[in-house]
Amino acid sequence: MNLLQRMLDAVWAGSIRKRLVVSIALTQAVLLGVFVTDLVARQRAALRETSAQEALALAEALAASSTSWVLANDTEGLAETISSATRYPVANAVMVLSPELKVLAHGDPTRVGTWLTDPASRTLTTTRAPHLIDARALDAAAPIITGTGRTIGWVRVQFSLAMVDKAVAEVGRAGAMYVALAVLAGVLLALLIAGQLTKEVEALASVADRVRQGEVVRHVVHRHDELGRLGLGFNAMLDRLLEQQRAGDALRAELERSEAHLERAIASASEFLWSYDPQGREVTLWVRGNGGLGWEGERTRRGATRGEKELQALIYPGDLPLALAWAQAMREGKGHPLKGDLRVRHADGRWLTVQVRGSGRSDQPDGPIDGTIVDVTDLRRHEDEAAALHRRLLEAQKMEALGRLAGGVAHDFNNMLAAIQAHATLARQEATNPQQQQDLDTITQAAQRAAGIAAQVLAFGRGNGVEPGAVDVVAAVKEVRALLEPTLQGITVELRAPDAAWARAERSGLVQVLLNLCVNARDVLAGRGHIVVEVASHDGQGLCASCHQPLLGPGVRISVIDDGPGITPELQSRVFEPFFTTRSERGGSGLGLSVAHGLVHGWQGHLQLESQPGRTAFHAWLPATVAPAQVKTTAVAAPKVAAPSAGKVLVVDDEPLVGKSLARVLRRSGFEVQVAEGVEEAVATFGAPWHAVVTDYSMRDGTGLDLARQLRERGFNGPIVLMTGNPGVVPASDAVNVVLGKPLDVDQLLGWLNG
Amino acid sequence: MSRPLILSLLISSLFACNNSGEQPVSTTYSTVRPEGTVVPLVLAVHPLYNPRRLEAVYGPLISQLSAATGRPFRLEASRSYAAFEEKLAHREFEFALPNPYQTLRAREHGYTVFAKEADDSRFRGLFLARKGDGPATLDDVRGKKVAFPASTALAAAMLPQLFLARAGLKVGRDYEPVYVGSQESSIMSVATGDVALGVTWPPPWEALTAERPELASQLEVRWQTAALVNNSVMARDDVDPALVALVRDTLLAFSPDLQGPERRFVAADDATYEPVMVFLEAYTQEVGPPP
């Protein structure tokens, strides 16, 4: 097929002359061929019909003239009758048959007396009318009928079709010859016409080739017919094209300069450009620098165009009203200049925040609006993160300030309480009136409760000051559960925990934290509900709800979950503040969660809060650690000191009231006491035979620890008791024997001093 | 449609109309009669008339015989008395209707009379002459030409020749006999003036009178002979006697009113034709040896 295609193309394509000649030749050949073929077919049919009629007529004539001979069974007469017919040039066979198809006479005398047995001949025994036995061979038969209507035989004539075929063949040959002559004449005529036509066309083509090569030439017109007009039109077209080419060249140069300028401008910009067609409701986007929306074609010169509906699908649903309002305003010619942020979806599925600016031409209110788009996704994220960080910083600063404030207040408060408690103790010892004794006991109890509150305030600020270690959290939880269960009437507690989970904490403090959380849950449920305490490992992702710092990685998380009414978002940000409570009328101190905050953070832990109606969960996250069995613990032995006994004791406190009160208590217990109101004064007394030193920690000219170190450096090896209203701030040191919190437990102090 | 495909169709159309290759049905000849082909029985009638008329006269009888016997019958004519007699001598027919003279000769070839045509009075010779012309007396016949169908035609030749001999006119001596081959030819010979007299017998003359009255009106019966025994119906001796009896019954019951021209038959046998023997003896003595 390809070869035929190439051959046809070789003849057909490339030359009008060839096409014209081949077309006329083929057309004539086909039309005349069809005509001659049809003529031959008609001629054949007509000749056959004529021959058939002649055969039938001959048979009938012979039948008529054979009647008597058949009646007489006279074969000689019959032979004579058909002898004339057998001389007929196309008669292959002429015969007279009896009704039983016995040959009574035949052109071939040897056939006389034989019988016809073929099926076609047998039809004569069932038919009475003249007919064609076989039209293809022009085999006709006519019955021999007597005057009474009886069929007494048949005359059968078989004509040869050779004459017909010969005549038809002659007609066909003549027709073919005429076709060939017509085709030849047509080809010659086509060559003549094509030569005239293509000569002018080739001249035009030559001029066109030269023009294509850059020459400025024109066709020379010699004719006045259609080709002449074509030449004139061709020249006019060339003139017009030359003008347009020159104008186009100028415009193209200008356009290239403009585009180059634009491309440089776009390439140098970090933004990308857009244009909105209010009529077509389409947006076209060009991107030259980094970024873009990933639209196909956006980096091409033509840009990427999207319909308004298609574009809407790419805009964040929350921003769609703004975008639709912009589009409506732009279509009404009053929406520009516009500026704002939209969130749109990048082709890769990411959501981008873009800043859109746009403006139209003031002289075309309903014309296109062009503008820029800036990808501000990172900027807005950084801005959001910075704002969140700032908020967390403020929260942390607030908690830090609260802690410091609470620590300072508690310290001073403890000093006051220490004085009150000391004097109350002295007064109680000296009082003989029972009523006075009872009053002094009440003062002492109140001072102890106040000291408890101060301790909690201090715990909020700096923890409880106890060095954390490995604690089995599950055991602590179980302990708390045992403590609380008697008070949980109507409330079920479910524990979800492994056998053991070790975290870095301090056991008593952890019990306090869990108690505070569980008591809060119990109080919220008001005698009806469900508490789940869950202990599990945690990946450490997320932020602390109180200090807003990120967690420190994998740890152990203790969750206390209740199905109470939940905490509103407004309250969630304040629940860790000291003295903030929603249960003040029920005796809430507002210190439970703030104490938990202080303790947990003292162990480098954090707190998290999740709350919604029907579910509130407080999570205490603690750094994980290994079981103590795997930790080499070394008992730190206290320095061997001489056991104090009644002797000289140096009391150092920059608060005179506290120092004097303590000195009075110690003197009453048999000690000789000297009071120094600062580190400097105490050091100045060195050399005196002190058996023990009792010193405050935080003083105006130094700390009690500094004093202890100096005394140890100077060789003092007696007991040194460090007092502090804020134990959490006291670093561990071998220089002191014990750290006692204010207000002092006098019996405990005396215990230490006595041995 | 692609350009090559169009061109291919155009070119192929030039050769698409050739209509050749028809093969005719061949004709098969066999020397053996095909099985199941029933050959009709033949009733041959001597040339009373030309074959067409003979068929017109006896065709209804043939149809009746076929219907009655259940076997096809075919009427066979003959081109001449001689041809008839030759075929009779060769026993080519199962049944024959000869004239009385041929009846006697057929007996020699194995044929037997079983019936005959009725009305013997119609078996006589008629001398036809043109009205107002021809011999007025028998003596006027002398020297004239007289047309006869055939020399063996008993009613139309032998009876008239004996009739003329007894009038003193010897055949060949006193008049010139012209044997024209058939009854119609004899009549036409006198009508055209070729002969002075044309001899025939009643059936052909009656037929002419009925069919061509303008011709018959120009002629007249000038003399007629005495009657003899009418034509016989004979069967070949190898035909089943039962079939012969059935044919005879059919002939005797044949109704001429319904079936065609008057042809009635009566039973007969060979003895019925003894008068013919007498006639032949007289003929031999007075005219000469029978032809």
C-alpha cells in the first residue's frame, strides 16, 4: 500500500499538469468504460433476446409444418421438414420429439430413434406451451398440436451463442478502441490546456520563490483572462505583504524590546503577575522568579489562564467570600485598587498564603485588572510563630514573675512566721494561765497553717527544693488512689498503667501533684462521675500548658481524666495562676495547680491540659529514667562533726526579730547564744569557741552557704544548720549539715543541735 | 476516503461488467428407452383424409380409447396408401383401420377384424364433375382424364373402375387414370379443371361441402357406384385379447354426437368381408389384377 501511495503521489502530486492530464484521462476512461461496458451488456441482452425469439419462432414454425408428418409418423417427411432449419447458421441442433421424448427427427440423423433423458428435456413432458428450455444456450421448444388440441410432439431448436458472443465481442472491441481514442484525445487536449495554464502558474510560482528568497520582484502580466487577473492580484498582494512586512518588522522590533524589558522586570521581581478579564471572567498568571502556583504555562510568555469557576476551586473556602467580593467589585469597575491575603492551593496540594494587589486603569473601569501576587506563606507563618512565641514568653515571664514574687513573699512571710512561732512557743512555755496557753496554742497552729500556705507558695515558685530522683510513678499513683478512695463516694477511679514506670521526680512531691489533680477532678465531678488515671510513655511532643515551653522529648505522662463539665477556654489560660480558683466558696485555695506547676517544673517536667465538655485531662509529663536498681547510688555521708551539746551557738540572721527570737529559744534550752546580723559580722566572730552555727540562707550581705564555706575553710567543723524560708533556692552543699525551712520546728532544731 | 482507494475503484470499474462464463445445460441422448416411459398404442388409419383432417376426425376417438383403457393411444396417419400398407405389412401398429381391400391383405400379416364402421351405404364411389362441364354421359368419359386418390383406394378407385368397366370403359384404354395420392387431391383436380372427373367417396365430399361450400358449389356428383362393406377395425394378433375386447367395447359405445363427426362402429369379423372377396374376383375379371 505504501508503494502504491508513493507511486500515486509521484504521478499525482507535484504538478498541476500531471493532475489535469491524469484526471481527464481517468475520467474519460472511467465514464466511457462504463458506457461501453453497459452498451456491450445491453447489446448482449438484446441479441440474446432476439435470438431467443428467433429460436422460438423457428421451433413454432417447424412444429406447425411437422404436424402431418408426426401424425403420419413419417420420419422422412420430418427429416425433410427440418433439413432447411438445420442449415440455419446458428442452429446447433433441431429435432422433433415424440411426447415421450423419442427423437423422431434430428439434424444429426444418428440421433433419430434415441431418447432424451436429461432433466431439462424432461420438462417437456409437463409443459404444453412454447418456451425456452435453457436461455443460456437459447434452447427453445414448441409443441406440435393437432387441430383437436392434442400435443403429439415437440420441435426443439438449440441456437449457438457463438454468433451473439462474436457480435458482442466486436462491439466491445470497437468500444474499447473508441475509449482509447477518446482518452488519447483527452490527454492531448489536457496537455494543451495544462500547458497554457501551468506556464502562467509556473511563472507566478517562480516569482513567489524569488520573493521568498528576499527579492523584490513582480510578475509580468501578458494575459487578460483569469490568469492575467490572478497575476495582477498576485502583484497587488505582494505589494500589500511588503507593506505589512515592513510595518510588522517595526512592530515586532518594538514588541521584542518591550517584552525583553518586561521579562527583565518580571525576572527581577520576586512576585508574580496576574491579570483579570472581567468580561471573560478569566485570570491569567505569569511567573518568572521562584514560587508560583504550579499552573501549567505560568512560566511561559503567554502565562497560565484559568476560568473564574476553576479558580474558585483553588481558593481556601474561608477566603472564598473575600475573593468573590473582589471579583464582583472588579466586574463592576469599582473594586480596585485591591489588597489582601488569600489562601490558595498550589498544584502540588499545598496551601499557600498570598498577598494579592491589583489595580485597573482609571480610564477603563470595566477593563482588565492587573496586579501582583506575593507568596507570603513563610512570612505569615513566621509572623504567627513569632506571635505565639511572644505570647508564650509573656506567659512564661508572668509565671516566672509570679514565682519570684511568691518566693519573696513566702520568704518574708516565713521570717515573720518564724518570729511569731518562736515567741508563741516561748510564751507558751512561760504561760501558766490555761486560757493563755490555749490562746498561744491557737497562735502556733495558725502560724503553722500559714507556714503550710507559704510552703505551697514556695513550691509554686521553686518546687519543694528536694533533689529529684528515680520514682516509680505507678506506685505513686496507686498510693494516691488509696488515699483518695475513701473520699470518692459515687465516683469511680480507673487506673490504666503498666506495672512500673520510672521518671525523674521526688516521690512526696509527686504524690502531692497527683493528689492535687485528683482532688480537683473529684471536686469537679461533685460525687458523680468517672476518673481515669493513666500512666504511659509519651513522645514528648507539644507545649506546656502553664509555661508554654515545648516538652523535652520522650518521657512518662501521667494523665488524670474526668468526665466533668470541662473548663472553658478563657479559664484554661489562668488555672495555673496561684490563688486562682472557681471554688473559693467551697474552700478552694487556688494553689493546687500552681503547686503542681512548681513541683513538676522543678523536676524539668511540664503540664498539659485538654478540656471540652464531658472530658478534661491534665497531663503531667516527666523525664523518663531507669529503675533505681540500675543506678549506682552513693550515700553522701554528712561530715563528721562534734555532737553539739549545751554550749555556745552562733545565730546569724539579718532579720533581728528572727535572730533574737531564735536566740531566746536556744538560751531557754540551755545554749549560750550570740546573734550576728549578717555574714560579715558572723565571720568577724570567728575564733570564738562556737559549738554550732545556725544561719539564715538569704541575707543582705551574702548567703548562709557562703558563710558556711568560709567557716569550713577556716577550720570550723561543728554543725552548721542552714535556715531558709525558700528551700527551693538552696543549692546542695557539703558545707552545711542540714537545711531547715522556716518557720523552724524548734524541736527539730534542738534535735540537730543536741545530737 | 483516500485518494488511492478512489482511483482503484475507478480503474476496477472498467473491468467489472464482463458477463461471461455461462455454461448451457447439455442434452443427453440415450439409445435405451428411459425407465418408466410409457409407449402409446397406435391406431393407424388408412389415408382417408390428409393427416390433419384424419386427426380431426379420429382424434376424439383416440382420446376416448385412452380414457377407457387407461393406456395412451396415438393416431397414426400415413403419407399414402402405399406407405400405410407398407407399415401394415411390417406390423407397426397394434390397431389398424384399413379399407376393405386392405383388410383382406392385412389378414395375411396377422391382423384380425373385430369391428367395422357402420353404415355400409356410405362406402361407395362418387364421380365429381364441374357443374355444367365435363362428361354428361359415361360415354363422354372416353378419352378423358379421371383423377383417383390411389389405385388401391377401394371406394374411390377400384369400385369406380369396375363401374366404368361394366359401362365399357377400360382403364388406361378408354380413359386416363390419374392417381393424385389423396381424396382431397382428387377433388381439387377436378375443381381446377385438370381432369374431367374426380373420384372420391362420401366422407371427403361431405367434409368439403361443409368446410368449403363455395368450392363444393362448383362441383356436383355426376355418378356414384354401388356400396360395399365399410372400413374395418383390426387388431394385431399379439395384442392382449382383453385389451382388444375393451377397445371393441369402447368403439361400439362411442358416441359420435358428443365426440365429433359421425363415426359409429359395429362388431365384425373376418367373415364380414367375404363380399369384398367376391368384388375382387369380379374386379380381376373385368378390370384386371388388383393393384
